[in-house]
Amino acid sequence: MISKKLNNSTIWLPSVAVFFLGIVAVQGQEVKPKKDTIKEKEIDEVVVIAYGKAKRTSYTGSVATISSDKINNRAVTNITKALEGQVAGIQAVSASGQPGSTASIRIRGVGSISASSDPLYVVDGIPFDGNINSISPNDIESISVLKDATASSLYGSRGANGIIIITTKSGKKGESRVNFNISQGFSGRAVKDYKQVTTDQYFQLYWEALRNGYQSTQISSQQAGQMASDNLVSALGINPYGTAYPKPVGADGKLLPGAKPLWNDDWRDILQRTASRSQVDFDISGGSEKSNYFFSLGYLDDKGIAIESGFQKFATRLKINSEVKSWLNAGVNLSYTNSIQNAPPSSDSRQDNIIQAARVVPSFYPYYERNDDGSYRLNADGNRIYDFGKYRPTSALQNQNAAATLPLDKNENKEDNFSGKGFLEFTFLPELKFKTSFSVDLVNYNGHYYSNPLIGEGSEIGGSVTRSNTRTLSYTTSNILTYDKKFGKHHINVLGGQEFYKYDYQTISGSRSQFSLPYYYEPDAAALLGSFSGNSNQFSLLSFLGRAEYDFNNTYFLSVSGRADGSSRFYADNRWGKFWSVGGSWKASNEDFIKDLNIFDQLTLRASYGGQGNDKLLRPNGSSLYYAYQELYKFYNNLGEPGTVLEKVQTNDVKWETNLNLNVGLEFAILNNRVKGNIEYFKRKSQDLLFNMPVAPSLGISDFPFNVGTIQNTGFEFSLFTTPIKNDNFQWNVDLNLSTLNNKITKLPKGAVITGTKRLDVGGSIYDFYIQEWKGVDPSNGKPLWRYIYQDANGNTVDGTTSEYAKATRTFQGSALPKLTGGLSTSIAYKNFDLSGLLTFRIGGKILDTDYTSLMSNGNSGGRAWSAEMLNRWTPENPNTDVAALSTTTNNWNSSSSRFLYSGTYARLKNVSLGYTLPSDYFEKLGLKKFRIYVQAENLLTFYKHKGMDPEQSLDGTTYYRYPAMRTITFGLQATL
């Protein structure tokens, strides 16, 4: 077993990290108070919470806030990718670098098995159902993360996995402002791809594999060597050494003297590129005593590093708030986004995956046809001819050339996002208010996938086209009555209301093939109907909610809340879920005996406990199951006759999954608020887990929804905010956040459940690897060895080894979940210069690198690229190695095992930004209030051990040929009129 102890994990931080840790050297420095250039944060800042706002020090729940300055200086297409390392307790994983992709967010662990663990997004107080891509980072004022029951229970089942509240910008009272931001960036891979062998090395290695393969048929080594030399070129289908060397590798396995490759076409050079990123944001805002407005326009063109990939977005927002009458406030918030994502396959094991194609075809296979002398073969027009490799072995992507086909194909996703919000707030008494709100989110998605009829695989069927359209419409109405009153030292706040949510989903898709003419992309231009499908889903949720808060003398605080949700997913008897929370806090710094210590500027102890529900059951393929209890059917065409097959049995007993959350925290501030922080402990227990229970195939169904088992997430969170230096010309801030997580399954209905490379078992985590344990290479013959546990003739358990993969015993090999995650950020302001940086890190956890295994075949996949590690394969002269001997005979050595399980520990310099604001003398004559130029970098440096693999992988710790993360360098300017 691989040890799970945290102290066995290591992290590689070069000297650049010292920049972030320099606080130790200056923490006692004498400084002068800053005046106007940089404004000190208020210790009792206001934070956005469920259905309102609260003062941080008096709030009984766990909430963290990210300000706009930590979002706007990030060159990210999607705001989810700006959250990693910013807040303790959040695990944000950007598994794909495809422009327009979304990071996976988990707050305080994974709380479900077969139900969704995604947080709820709330925009300007109302749950948001649009694509999170549609929200421009430039429009965001702040982001609040609600983590415990008190903070999120008012959202009931919708907030079971935590809540991310996004507050967009509003106009400010005073003179109107015009802001303009333009930037231009360039992107490349954040980490270099796996190192591969050269052409010379490959030919000698494959000669060795052929020889060993022949030798296994009981012929002599000399004969096998000669046969390998004779058949090497025909086996690989090409001779890059030219006709002068028809057998480039001799019978001794050495390259013939003078033999040199006539070309070296690295497919990564043609399928990947240095990409550009252009962004323009413009907004106008202003306000008076009784109203304010904000209007923005944004454009983004983010090219991907893979050819023909990218993301374009046009966005606009209009937000108006007005005091119509002394007793009536009204507001409207409208946004529209149009986006186009060009996304060639890049996240699975398909042969047309552009990331995989760039990696697995060796450089001796050219992408343009070559003559025997190495020159390019030209067509009648004098142009180079793309080489589709009909001669290539299947493992080298025979008959494919993505560089030729992708510019003629389409992999386009168009999306329109409209979001509209409006509210009316009535003031009956100074302390009594009623707010009614309405929100609608409309998303229209259109997919267009076209394979051209001229070249490539599509030419075999005359080309093909698939068109799909998905429309989702959701709306939320809420009516909230609030009573807020002070009685001397007493203060109460009572909230009650009702909310209704409706979701409607429709999709339609069809495909055709056989185009009569090229360059016509629509289905009407194709002759043969292939398929036509469509379906719709509806879901509704009715809720009643209430909260009461009380504080005495601004020192003792108590809050209770409750919510009842009725979900259409469940049968009538189990439809309603009731959720609640209770929390309290003590602002000890207001007590005289604490004040007398003259140490704390603020000291607050808080605790909360409560329960929430989760109804978001997913199908095994990851899509939502909106009819959890109903009997469902599939419909088939049986030789022209309609047929019906049972897909899911009726399960009236399935009910809410419940999350019970405990939170205990301590918040403090010392040294005139120059050092602030908080420490929190959480325990999150998910019970009655929604789970797709597998059944015997003979029953005609694969699974059925069922409530099973319990999962528990526990951990500590630590946040520290410091200002080591602050005077008239210089300010330095350093912030640190750390999170631990222990995920544990505490109850299952019966035996362990094995799904792929994972096993769910009591006492383990949800992402425990259950695979074959690698035991090295047999030094006597070069065969791979795995652990083999069996019973001998006497019934005794024997722990041995085997060279047959099918006999190897699967055992637990660690968890994909890290033990510690965090972020270290710093910002420096010196006169008109500003510098900031963010270092994110993860310690512990495992990653099963199945991408790497595609480069580690023993020789049975002829023509496929090889990792440079294959140079360390077993030979009689190199018996002590962990790379098996080469052979064209399959030995399964690169199958899933602990051999390819690597440490997930890494650190990444996520963002660095350097700016200079011109002195006012330079721009005031032009009517400008501010003019700043800047340069910033995203994913600048990555520190990790297993070179070639991007360590920022999916939550379950398994690679899947994904689009790599991008390093982006951006130059820009900001102006304010």
C-alpha cells in the first residue's frame, strides 16, 4: 500500500517562492500610516450573504469574499478559473485549457456519489441558471463563497454543495465615469509535453522489439536480429533514411554509419501554435441621490493553442436601480452574451482527439508527402500534398491528418445567453420591507459538427454533418418580507418568504451524410438522412423560507433559519424536504476583559450547525435525472415497427439526500488590523446518498436510483491577511490560505462498489484508487511483475508476484484527493507602480496518468510514439529497471497499475501582474482621470515532479487526453474618463 501520510508528500518550490515568503524579514518594521493612495480595508466590512448583506464580524456563518481587484487582473475566459487559491475550502480544478471551458468547483469536499456536487451560483441575489461563461469578469464587483449551513441553508436544496454569490457592479453616486480596458495576449502550453525518443532512437528500439518478438518463437538471436533488420522498414511503413539505407538498422541493432533522417516533422509543431488573446471592455456608470446605472460592453477573442480551437464572446449588461418613491425602490439587471466556441475533440481517447494526435504520431511520419530524397511531393499546382499515412500502422493513426482536415471541418458551438432580473422593494415602515423579485435565464445552444467530403475519414462517406439545438429556460420568483429593528442594546432581524423555480429543457439533433458539393456545411446540402432525435425535460421547485437573527449589544449573536423545498423529482410522499440551521457568534473583542489585554482589534468566535438537502441525481453518464421516481422507457425502431424497452423501474421510495454541516470558527485581528485571519473547523456529513444502484443485466436495466450510505468530509481552514509594510509611498500585502480535507465513506448498504479504477468502501474515500500494484521488472527476463495474492493448496494466503496482468490482484493504492490545498498571494504598491502575484499549491493526492501509458507500449503498438523513458528498458546489460523488456508480443505492462500512479503535489504561479499608472499631470490635460498600462501572466510557472503531465487534472485524479492548461502573457491599458 502507498502511504497516505502527509509528511511523505513533497513540494518543489524554487527561489521565486521566497518573494512570497519575505514577510518574515519585515514583519517588525516601523511604518507610517498611509493616507489617500491606498485605502485600508475596514475590519467590519459588509459581505453579501443569502438574501441580503451582513457585517462580517457579526455574521454567524462561514463566508469568504473575493474583491474585484483579484478578478479583473486575471486573463481568464471563465470566472471559475479565477477562484483557485483565493479562498480556503474551495477546490477549483481547471482540467481543460480549452478556451471557454469551466473549472470544476468543490466546496469543502465531495458530498455525493451519484448526485451533483456542484455549488449553486447566485447572481445579484437570485440563483443563476445560465452559462457561467456569460458573466464577464470585468462586470463583477465581488464574489462571496458561502460554506456552512447558516450561510447557505436559506437556499435549501439548491445550496447543498455551497454557494458562490456573484455581485455585479453598480453605478456610484457622483460624476459619471467611463472605463476602458484593452489587452492583447499570447498563449502557449503551461507545461511541456512528455519528452519522446528521436527517430534514430526509435528505429533502434523498435528493431529490438522486433528481434525479441521473433526470438520468442524459438529462433536464434542472430536470426532474430537479421529478421528484425530485414522487416523494420516494412513494419513501420516508412524509411526516413532514404533509398541509400534500405535497412537503416543492422543485424546488430545499431544504426548504420552515415544514416540520418531526411526529415523530422514534430506533429506538435503543426497541430499546436502560439495563440493570441484579444479583449476589450467598456463601461459607463454613474448615479445620483436616488438612482444609479451601469452599462457595459465586452468582446473577447481567445484563440486556443490547438489549431482551429478558440472562443469568441460578445457581452453586454445594463443595470439600473432607482428610488421611485420614498417607499418604493426598483431595479432591473439585463445581460446578453453571444459566444462561439471552436472545439475540436480534445478530452477523450478518440482517434481524432487533436491533443492525442499531436502526441502519438512520431516525427518520422511526415505531415506532407515526401519523395525518396526527402523533398516534398507536389501536386499539379505545385502545392505540397498532405500525408494521410495510409501506410502507417493503426497505432500511428492510419489514414488521418488533422492538420489537413480540421481547417475544412467544423466543430462549432454557438450559444446565446440572456439573463433578466428585476425587483420591487416596498418600505411599509422604516423597519419593515417587502421585496418581490423575478429572474429569467434563457440559454440557446447550437452545435454544428461537419466532416468534409474531400479528404480524411469523412471522404469515405461523402462527408457528414450533425446539427443540434438545445434550449433551456428557467425562471425564479421570490417574495421576501424583512423586519429589522433595534431596541436599545437589542437588535433583531426577521426574514420570511416564498420562492418558486421552474426549469424547462428541450433538445433536438439530426445528422446527414453524402454531400454532392464541398464547402456546403448545412444538412440540406447532404443526401442521406442518418439520425434524428429530440427530447425535453421539466423540473420545478416550490420553497418556503425564514430566518431570525438577534444580537445583544453588538456582542452576542444568534441566528436560526429554516426552509422547506418541494421537488418534482420525487414521489408525492417524499417530495418535501425540510432544512434548517442554527448559529451563534461572540464578538469577544467587545468585552472589557479582552479590551484590557490591548492585543486584539477584533476577536470573534462563531459556530453553526444545520441540514440541507440534495435532489440533483445524475445518470451514470453524468446527465441529470429529472424523473427520479418514475418508470422510464426507451423507444426503438424495430425493422420499421415501433418498440418500447424499460429503461428505469419506478422507485417511489427514493428521497432527499441530506447534508449535515458543523462549522466552528475563530476570527481575529491584531496590530491595528495589520494582521487579520480566521481558523475554521468543519464537519460535513452526507447521508441517504442518492446512488445509481447497479443490478444484474439479466433484469433488463443497468441500475436504479436508491438512497444508500453516508459520506463525511472534515477539515480545517486557515486564512491570514497581513500588511507588513505601509507608508506614504509603499504598501505590501501578503495573504495565505490553507485547507485540509479528509473524505471518508462511513456507511454503504452492502459490499464495496467498484467503478473503473475506483472502489467505494467503508473507511475509504470517494476517489480511492483500486488497481493492480506494480512490483517492478523481473531482472532475470525483463517481464513485468504485479502483486498476486492467492490461496495455496493448504488454504494459506500467499502474497506473491505474477507476470500475467489478468492474475494481478487489485488493491487500494491511495486517494486522488489532496491532503492540503492553498494559495499564497502578494501585492505591492510603490508610488505609481503595482505588482501582484498568486501562487497556488496542492500537497498529496494521486494522479493516474493514462495519457502517459499511450507512450509506454512495450512494442506491440508499432508506429506509436515512445516516451524517452523507454530508453531505460530492460536489457541483459540493464537488468535493474522498472521499464519492461521490449517485444512485439503483448505483455500488458502499460495497463493501469500503481506504476503509472504519480504524486499530485504541485505548485503553480497562477498569476503575476505588473502595472504603472501615469502621474496625473500626464493625462489630466486629456480629460482622463486615470491611465494605467500593465502586463500580466497566467500559469507562468509550474513546479511538479512528473514531467510532461499537467498536474492540474480532474477531481477523480485520472488523465483523459485533455487540452493542456495555457500560459498566457497579456499586455494592456486601462483608462478612466
